[in-house]
Amino acid sequence: NAGVTQTPKFRILKIGQSMTLQCTQDMNHNYMYWYRQDPGMGLKLIYYSVGAGITDKGEVPNGYNVSRSTTEDFPLRLELAAPSQTSVYFCASSSGTGVNQPQHFGDGTRLSIL
Amino acid sequence: GQQLNQSPQSMFIQEGEDVSMNCTSSSIFNTWLWYKQEPGEGPVLLIALYKAGELTSNGRLTAQFGITRKDSFLNISASIPSDVGIYFCAATSNDYKLSFGAGTTVTVRA
């Protein structure tokens, strides 16, 4: 099983450029999440989705946008890249929020903005 | 997000040693999770705890959900070289938004 797949694995952007980080899952999970991980810090939630067509802000949403047109895909968009957005981005999914329904993570996208 | 205080920040292990780390918070949670992250990969779930006081094992790993619902610990017994990595605690209340600790980096002592 592929699980949660993120592309690209690495990317360097110039300040002001835009890009979309792709995330897809093949587990038919309703819940999907985007996190960022900064050095020496835990993961922080950017956006999440409880199902196709529904998205909501997490803890650190500024500078990002998401969409959820299908159950499988949950892309994260940076419109005007800033150095503060240099980070490792993780996508995750879960079948629900209850017992034995933990979040499964992709391998991350390492993004540098110069 | 609600803050989780994870300690120690880093530790060095020697093969065969037992390892302990913990997370505390001023907030009450309904679920505590422990993840391990290796270089270039995403976090992988090790143990999930859903009930206050619960003690759960997964091989050489043992974790407990604190009775106050504000803390959790993870023990690794008889450590081996492949135990190196970053261990994260995470917790949630009655929703799906996880709060994460800053991680404990486990390194093999030379």
C-alpha cells in the first residue's frame, strides 16, 4: 500500500514565487491534515479537512491555502513564498477521530525559500 | 495549539540501556500518542493511549497515559542501535487536532 504520498520531496523557491505541494492517500480516509515542522519544534497544524469539499484552518494557516475536491487529494498552496515558510511539510490522513483511527503521515516535502 | 512539554530534548544511549522520556501539559487530553521519526521520513505511530491510567506495550516499548490526563511517558527497554531517531509525543482532546511535543532526539553514544 502506498499510504500517504507527498510530492515533491524537495524544492527550492525564490521569494514571491508560488507553488503547490501535492498530497494523495489511497486509504479512503475522510480526514486529511497539513503540518509544518521547524527545527527543534513539534509539528504545527496548518489546515485540515474532514471530507471532500470541507476545509478549515489549523494553528498556523497564514500564507497558505488548501482545497479538497476529492477524498484522495489535499493540495497545499503557497501563493507568495516568504523565507519564514522554509520548513518541512507533512501531510497526514486518518479514517476518523476515534479509538484505533490514528493519523498516518507521508514522508514530507522539504521546502527552502531563498 | 495546546502546548506539550517534552523532555529530555536529547539523549545518548548505549546498547542495552533502558530509555525514558515524558510529556506534560497544563491541559487535559483524551488521547496520547507516541511517534518515531527517522531522517527523511514522516512520523510513524508507535503507541496510542485512549484511557487515563492505561499502560500499553509494543515490543520493547511501553507507554502510559497519566491518571491526571495531563501527561504521558514512553520507555524503551534494552535499547538497540536502530532505536535512534526523534520521538514525539502528541495529544488531542475531543477533536482530531493533534498537539505535538518538540521531540526527544535519541542518539547512540560513541
